[in-house]
Amino acid sequence: MAERWRQVAVSICVRIVAGGLIAVLWLWSALLRKDTKQLDKLDRYIADGHQVLAVFWHGKYLPLFPLAQGRNAVVITMNSFRGRVIGSISKWFGYRPVLLPTEVKGRGYQALVQQVKDHAGLIALALDGPTGPYHRIRSGALHLSAFHGVALAPVGVASSRKLVLSSRWDKQEAPLPFSRVVVAVGDMIELTQAGDGHDTTDWETTVMKGMDAVELQAEKILVGTRQ
């Protein structure tokens, strides 16, 4: 009985926290000057028959909730209090959250494959989430591409004025109201299977180059909008 009441209390807290954050995100998004035209690339990749995993850095995910709204994407998060809050926010913005077991190195990856491999055209995942280290690529996205044929699409975000939470592990960036925000989408990355997947160094190098390129692309578009 005590466990049941604990679960009820947690569920109520999740709704309260998520509701507050949704209100803030919605109002905040309305005050941004947005350039999201490149998100159409994701639609084209899917139309060409690819299953796409949109990947981004954890510190850049905040504006993506409202800016990519309307796309039927699966959002990957963990089955924790924080993950359930993110899941609730994702639902409100029209995405389908998938909560993975917290044992990422065990059942988590298998659950990821089972949940999204055959049931999602577009998947969204922070490469270095949920807890870092900063810009350290997790192996789940790499294996999903190399062993299951899911194409990676790097996503970059740049803003003209922003608050950087440097004390957080991910250096979370929050664009300030009335600032310009650009979302860039890079070329698809299709990793090839090699070996048993234990040594992911080459894959990481390839994806890191793609992430560096798309972040630079977002910055260049931002500079162009200022001129």
C-alpha cells in the first residue's frame, strides 16, 4: 500500500512539474525569432525511405521541444522522475516518449531497439544524455545505426543571445526572449557494421565530425540572418 501511494505522489509531482515547464516553454517559444526551415530535411530523409535518428547534444535540447513541434517523433528518455517529466512535456508537444530502463548497459539498449526499430520513422536522442559526460557520445545511437540500419541526422542549434548554465554538466543553453534561434540539420550518417561493436572509436569520430559540422552550419546561418 505504501508503495502504491508513493507512486501516486510521484505521478502527481511529475504532472505539476511538467505542467509548469510546458507553460514556460510555450510562452518562451512565442518570444523567439525562429529559423527552422532545415527541419524539412528530416521529412525528406523519411520520405526517401530512411528510418532517422535525429541526434543532438544534451545541452541544446531545450528549444527543440517547441521548435520541432508537429513532427511525429519518438523521444528517448529514461524511466526516472526527470525522464517522466520530459516524457510528459514531449507528449504535450506532440511527440511519443519512450522511457527506457535505467540500466542502460543492460536492458536499456535492448528496450531501445524493441521500442523504436519497427515503430518509428523519426527518433530523437541526445548523444551525450542523460547524464554525460559532456559531448561524450553514448554507444546506443552508434549501435542502432551500425547494426539496425537507422540513419543518423545531426541537429545543431545556435542562438544570437543565450543563457549558458555553465555549472551543469551539459552546459545547458537557453536562448533569451526575442533572440534569433536557428536549427540546422546535417547530412545523414549511415554507419557500417564492423567487428563486434565493442570498439566504437571510428564510429564516434565519424559522428563527432558530423556534429561539429552541423553546429558550425547553424552558426553560419545565424550570422547570415543578422546581415
